[in-house]
Amino acid sequence: MKPSDFQKRNEKLVQEMNNDEQLEELTKSWFERASSYEYDYHFQWLGRPIIQHPQDIIAMQEIIWDIKPDLIIETGVARGGSTVFYASMMELLDNSGEVIGIEIDLKDHNKKALENHPLRNRFQVIEGSSTNEEVVAEVTRLAEDAETVLVALDSHHSHDHVLQEIDLYSPLVTKGSYLVVFDGIVEEMPPEFSESRPWGPGNNPKTAVKEFLQDTDRFEIDQETENKLLISVAPSGYLKCIMNNE
């Protein structure tokens, strides 16, 4: 089968898959059941807990390989797995790319593990709030010479915080690259899954993205990526930048 025919066949099957209401219900049921066991906490990337769904890891790999960013900005480092994942992609791209992670509460054991990681030369972690004026200024300065900038938001998941992050960091995203907003799945989960959190249905990353998209023409939802995943913590969160920032 020729590559073009293979691609067309995949596109057809993805479309059919997204029209399958029974599969949609099964996926939703599986997601909720697996989430009760903290499913996304059970994976590592090169030795560090990544706290992410494998499907979203694959999606990010595809995007990074395709656009080949020379700078990835990540809010919410946690235990460092996603930072190391992005760094490993930079290493595979074999460019001079770097990852900037921002974390408000970097535990000593995580900090030590990241400092000693073999890919340490590919990333740096800025400790502080992602919305802190000095942190934003430092990240903006570091992004000045980058040609292709990708931003991934995965810190505090309340509507107001995520919307503020979007407003602060989306201007750094370059045309053709992505702003990825994780954990919009909160909007689609039963309220009890976030009852102990300062976010929940009606107050989460997906609602922030919805508000943001009402006031911008620079970004659009990458429906192709979302459609083929089925299982994702970032519904409506893969935002492709379609025009330059003026």
C-alpha cells in the first residue's frame, strides 16, 4: 500500500471511529474507571514519573517530531517525567533545542533527580509560579532567539489560573507550533473526581480554552489529533497556532 493510500485509509477509519457512539461510551466508561486507580500516575519516562496518559505522550511525540521546536516551555514539572520526555525528544531532533520547566513547588528529591539526569543539559527548571511577573519575564527573555516555540500548560488547573497562563505564554508560541493545554478532561468527568480540588466541571482548563478561543484568531483546535486519540486528558487542548503574533 502506497503511503498516500495508507494515510487516506487511516483518515477514513478515524472518521468512522469518531462516529461510533458505542465506542465513545465505552471509552468514557473506561476512562472514568481507570481514573479511579490514578491510571496516569503509573508510568515513567527514562526513570522519572511522567503523570500522563500514554496516548497524550504519543500525540506530543508526533507534534514535536513534526514541528521540530527549538524551545519547549512547560508549566508544571511535578516529578519531572514530562520535562525529561521533552528533553529526550530534543535530543532525538539533534538540534540545539532546550526545555524550560516552571514549577512552583519542586521537591528536593525531584530536584536532585533532575539535576543528576543524563539529559540535564537539555533542560532547566525555573522555580516559582508560572504567573509570577519575574518568572514570565525570564522565560520571555529566554524565548527571544527561538525560532519555533511550543508551550505546554499543566500546572494548577483552575479556570482563572489557566486562562492567565494562556494570556501570558500564548504570545510566545510561533506560527505552525502548538499551545497544549492539559487536563481539560476535568470538564467531562463526574464532579466527585475533583471534589477535593480547587477545580471541577465549569472551572478547569477546558473552560479556560473555550473563553480564550472566543477572543483570538491565532489558534484553532487541532481536531485531527484529538479525533484519533479517543483517550486524552486534553480535549480541545491541542491548539495549533495559525498566524504570527503581531
